[in-house]
Amino acid sequence: MLDVIRDWIIMQGLDVSVANIVARGLLLVLILVVSLIVYLLAKHFILKGIATLIGRTETQWDDIILKNKVFNRLARIAPAIVIYMSIAIPLSGYDWLVTLITGLALIYIIVMGILALDAALNAALTIYTSYEVSNRIPIKGFIQVFKILLYFTGAIFIISILMNKTPIYLFSSLGALTAVLMFIFKDAILGFIAGIQLSANRMVANGDWIEMPKYGADGDIIEIALTTVKVQNWDKTITTIPTYALITDSFKNWRGMSESDGRRIKRSISLDMNTIQFCTDEMLDRFSKIQYISSHVEKKKLELEENNKLAKVDLSNPVNGIRMTNIGIFRAYVKAYVLNNPMINKEMTCLVRQLAPTEHGLPIEIYVFSKDKDWGNYENIQANIFDHILAVVPEFDLRVFQDPSGRDFNKLAS
């Protein structure tokens, strides 16, 4: 083509040396014009046509790809391809200049190709996170690993172009730099291995509530990346944990509670042991009028009377025989009250038990599960139960134990 244009210019009466320069200049301008036309066609016609077609489809994944500008970055490669393939024609004989321009064009193509693949990976991650499986098996860490490899490989190719060496030569020379690369990418390698273990064993997933006091984390996981896991604490602060720490350190995952049929209530109140006593007839008459335990008191009274008669027990001394105590009837009442609470799951463990006595009294522990697992509702259910229990303790001639306060000492002083 260069010869044709040069011959035509010579026919117009120009000198051969001038005709050669003009021909090369015209070809360069023509190449630049063609590359500009190709870019405009790709951007204003092909891209708009693709956007119109995507807008008419009902699927969302193609909209995500378009939004991440994958096609825009691919369109920018077109003019560089034109220059790369045709620049040698007008610059024949200037090998150093051809090498320079083709090298720059190739570097530009590699950079835009990497950016297009990066955008495609971002789109793939966005599409994946729209599915429920993404909460159980996060892939952001693997996407980040692929990006690191992508950029690293791209950098090797660019360096090989600048050094005019084959990429195989550079890849083979990396063996000597293995220790340095291991040190540089230590966190990425550890995070990648940890990510595989976390995903394979389903140890954590997005949305899980975890506790990790060592790192001050207590909240929901909002992101699992290559090197870090982000936890949004209940006070809305964000704690960042190294991914590999979830493998090497211990933590508590509340997913089991979330997936179960209830959330555990485990709390106790301490009773003053000085108020524990055998029940008198007057106390039993009073307790038998309490709705939740009336049948229990009557049944127990008859059962104990029969056992004591058969054993010929001398009832003149309260120590003899088997007698009901106010603490025993109180436990029976608390259990009946809890079982009659509609917010308690009766299909799961339901206990009202004594713990070992301490210097702070006798602890009575309630161990049940609420149906509602929402934190706010759960705390309300728990508080309502203990509000009632603390209020009814005196009805059983018992007293809640608490350490003396300044007011108690003032009463003693007066």
C-alpha cells in the first residue's frame, strides 16, 4: 500500500524523497483515522446496540455485566489492535520505531484486557452474591486470588515486552525469588488456604453471628475476603479479623442457635437460705390457691400423708417423715409458669434447677428456650419471666439474696 501511494504522489510531480515522506505521513494519518472510527463505531454503535438488547431481556446478570463496564473496556482495545496490526506498513525500514509503537500498543491491549477481566470478575461476584448459596459458600477470597494472579501475570508480560524477552524466561527466573514472593504474599497465601478450609468445612458464612473476644468481635459477618473478615458489632462498629485467625484461633459461631427452634435462656436468681423452711398447714392452704400449682400441692399433700402413715412417722417433730418445703413448691411454680408461657418452646429442654449454694445464697436457675430468636424480642421475653419471678418470691415466704447496700447499714446505725 505504501508503494501504491508513493507512486501516485510521484505521478503528481513530487520528488521521490518527498513523496516517500508524504506517503508515510498519509498512511499514519489514515491509520489514526481508522483506529478512531473503529473506536467510535465500537462505543456509539456496538455498545449502544448491546445495551439496547440487554435492556430488553428479563435476566439480571447481563445488566450487571453492562453496569460493571466490561464491554466499555473491551471497546477501548479495538483502536490499539488497528495500530498494532498496521503500524509496520508506514514505518517499514524503521524497525526500532515499529518495535516501540507495537510494544506500547501491546502493553495498552494487555492493560485494558486485564481491566476488562477485572470488571468481569466483579460482575461474576455480584451475580453470585445474588444467590442464597453465596451466604454459605463465599467466593470473594477466591476472586481476589484470581485477580492477584491476573495482575501478576499481566505485569510479567509487560516487563517481558519492555525488556524484549520471552515471558517464559521471566517465569523461569522467578524460582530464585520464591522466598521473596512467599514473604510478600504471605498474608494472601495464608488467607487463601484459610478460605478453602472455611468454605470446605462451612465454619463461617456471611450473616453468621460470631464472638471472638481476642479481636473484640461480637456481631454479624458482613464480608469474607482473601486476607480479612469484617464483622459488624452490635454497636455498629466494624472489626477486621485476619482470615487465617479463624483457623488458628477459637471463636464462637451462633449459627446453630439461629438455625435451631429456639434461643436459650439460662439465668438464675439467688435466694436467702435463711428463709427456706418446711411448709405449715397455713402455707399449704395458701399455696393451694395459686392457679399454676394448686393441683400439684393437693396431689403432693395426699402422697406425702399416705407415705408417712405407711411409715408410721411421728409428725410431732417436723424433722420426721417427708414434708414439703417452700423452696420445693417455689421451683414447681416457676416450672409451671414457664411451661404456660406461650413464647417458650416446650419441645426443647425445660429445666428449673438448684445450683450449688454459695456465700450469695441458693441459686435457682431457669434453663429454657424461647421461640423468638430475635435479640430484642428474646431479651423482652427473658425480662418478663424474671420480672414476674422476682415479684412472686415473697409469696412463698422466701427472700431474694443481695449484698447489703448503704441503706441497709444506715438502718443498722439508726
